[in-house]
Amino acid sequence: MLTGKQLILATKPYAQEQRGRSWYVLLSTLTLFLAAAAGTIYGQYIAIRLSCSILMALLMMRMFIIYHDFEHHAILQKSRIAKLIMSAYGLYMLTPSSIWKRSHDYHHKNNSKLFSASIGSYPIATKKKFASMGKGERLAYLAIRHPLVMLFGYFTIFIFGMCISSFASTPKKHWDSLVALILHIGLSLFVFFFFDAQTWMFTLLLPFTITCAIGSYLFYVQHNFPGVVFNNNEDWTYEKAALDSSSYMKTNPVMAWFSGNIGYHHIHHLNARIPFYRLPEAFKNIKELQMAKETSLKIKDMVECFKLKIWDPELQKMISLKEFKMTMS
């Protein structure tokens, strides 16, 4: 059994980019995305425009994974053209490089640490901490983890969390968050007034709502699932955080393609330099990676994940609000 450093080293051969393949996945996805966007504008029938709008949302998700890999230095490094495309896409997706890279890199270095895991992820409160919270603090904590906040992640997480909040906290460091917000509002106004409200809905509102809702849930389920483990900082190790605190989300081949294999999240946390298109290869060839804790996009599994609210150090598991009340009564 490979463990610790040996396991990390075993993933190293898969952290080699296949340059031609990287360009192919970027350009093919971008081409399909632009074609779907054109369909939302120029489609002659509502059914066509709606279909193109949903397809656009799914392709936005795939493009985001490509952008995500670029920011991890997994693909297309030292290419000015790729950097230009990725920077533009980060602004378009309301995830400008400064805030996305800062928060996401921090998340990778501190995933599952009890007292610093909430940057770049959803906050985690221990049973003791939650018990000491005032009513307002509890409501705020539970609201952030509420399914409706994720459903409307376009506004709550991407517009407010990524852009407004980051710029308001440190304007000089996150000036590109303001740029992303201005460009997004400008694009929305342009489409709304140059075309019409229906085109704006199919081209912007619906695709962003769908892809941001899926993305917000994926951010959640990757580290909030039955069996997840959180650690005090002194007990934390990088490989344990990857294997015990990051999920393997089983998806069908279609969803795996659109989500850029993000279901292999435990492998991504073990070695973020592995391009997304090589994650299944690593999973197949390294048996230790096949033992990860699983979840899925089935309704039953989603409900189980949403129930998890508070970390119980004594039971060493996440518990529901109902379980918390029972233990405190």
C-alpha cells in the first residue's frame, strides 16, 4: 500500500501535460461554447434557444475547469495566447485571477484544517463553536451552507462573494473583481437593450444561473459529504486531507466530460498539477486512489450531503442540525 510521500510521488507521471491535447480541449470547448452562445441569440425557435442556453451553461462549466487547471499551472503555461484567453474567461465567469487564485491556492494548502478551512470553501463550525454562537451568527453560518444560497450562487457566491466582497475588502489587490463586475453589467445591458429581454435571459441569465448553481454545489460536496474528516492543524497532513477530506464523486460519462472530471477531486487535491484529462488515468492505475469515499449527483446523496452542518470532534464526523440539538438536550 502506497501512503504519504510515496503515494504523492506515484501521481507524478500523470502530472505531465500533453500540450497538443491541452490546446485541443481548450479550442474545441471554446468553439462549442461560442456556437451555443450564437444559438441562444440567433435560434429561430424557443426550443432551440433554450437547448443552446442549457448547452452553453454546461460548456461554461467545462471551460471553467480548463481555466482552473491553467491557474494551477497544470496546462498551457508560458503561452501568451492561453494567458489572454484564460484571463478573459476568468473575468467573464466572475472569477478574476486575483481572488480565484489567492483563495483557491489557500484552500489547497489548508483543506480540512478546522480553523482555516473556510477560505476558498464553505465554513465549518465545531459543535462547541456552534453552541457558543449567537442567534445571528448561527443564522449566517447556516445560510451560507443552505441549498438556496447554492441554487442562486450566480448572485450569492459569484457576484457577491467573488467580486463585490473581495473588492470591498482589499480594492488594490482585487481591482480585477471590479473590472469583472463592470464588464458583466455592461454585457448584460448591451444584450438586453441591443437585442431583447428574451435574448438576455437565454444568453446570460439562464446559463450563468445553471452553471453557477452546479459550481456552487460542487464546491460544497467536494468537502462536505458523509465520512469527511476534519483535523486540528497539528494533526493535519497533505495526503490525509486529499484522501479523507475530498470526495470521489461518481458521474456518468456525459457529466464527467462537461465537469472536466472534477469528480476525481481527491486525486486533484493530492496533485493539482495533473491535467483534468489525465485524472481518470491516474485513478485507473493507482489502486490506492480507488479507495476514496464516494458520493454522487443522485438526489439521495445530495440530500445526505446537505444534512451535514456541524463537525463533532468526539464522533469524528459531520452531524445534522437535528443531531446537534439531540446531543445538546
